[in-house]
Amino acid sequence: MTTRIAFLAAPEGVEQVELTDPWQAVMDAAGAPRLVSTKPGRVQAYHHLDKADTFAVDEDVDTARTGDFDGLVLPGGVANPDVLRMDDRAVAFVRAFFDAGKPVAAICHAPWVLVEADVVRGRTLTSWPSLRTDIRNAGGTWVDEEVKVCTAGPNALVTSRKPADLKAFCAAALAEFRKAAGA
């Protein structure tokens, strides 16, 4: 059985390595990643503040259905989650994974979308350090760890702080995706 994983990114601003490394990890595990965005076309990735590559969008949030996926990856970048949290459709898409009890993996600034979706209350997670106050204000517990897997809620929530944590992030996310898919 192929594990289908949605990767949600705004049309511009995603941190490239936080998209491509987890994407490759899913592919290496014989999974099927799908790029979901708020607009059809291509997503412009960045290396911090510099433009990097573009990636073809597979589905937009209006047509993508939570039921078609085993899990969700939220890559970071500063602009990416900031744009996503201002889009009600993207926030609803993220919230639907929590409502369905499906694993979600978020790295760096991506927990901003989780805060907006009101799904961090009672959860323990990590992120880029500048989000700690936002997470605490939303009812979550922030920790400074390479990777944090929180199962104190309706689903597994995997979070990491930064690109240097990607190896641990990918391993933890894949483990949770496999569990959810029954693989």
C-alpha cells in the first residue's frame, strides 16, 4: 500500500530544503507525495531570502481532500506559513487532518499555520524559536528539541526547529505516516 502524503505550500516563500528533503524521504519510502497549494501552477521556493527552484502544484486546496492522504507535511520558510495562515481554505485543510486523526509534520515557521488552525492547545511542539510565544499563547507547550512527536491529541504531531533538524524530522514523520497508513 502506497502512503500518500500532502505537502502544503503557498505559491511563494517555501524554504526549498524543507520541501525537498521530506519529499525525497517520502519517495525513498515508496510513498506518493503530492504538492498542494492555494493556487494552481507552480510554487516558488527560496533558500532563506533568495529565490530558488519552482515546483509544479499537483492539486489546489479547493480540490484536495484529506481523505485521499495518509498525512500532511507543512514545510517552513518565513513567508510560506505566514501566507497560508491568512488563507481560510489552507487553514481548513490543515485543521481537517487533525479532525480526521491523521499525522501532521511541521518544521521551522510552519507551526504558525497550526496556531491559526487552533490545533496546538494542549500539545507539545517545537519550531523556529521566534514562534515560542505564539505557540504558548495558543495553549501549546514549546520545547527546544531537534524533533518532537506529540501524541497528546487526536493525531500524531511531528515538529522540528530548522533545516539542520531535517534528518530527525523526516525519520519521525515517516514513522508516523507508516503507522497511520497501517504499513
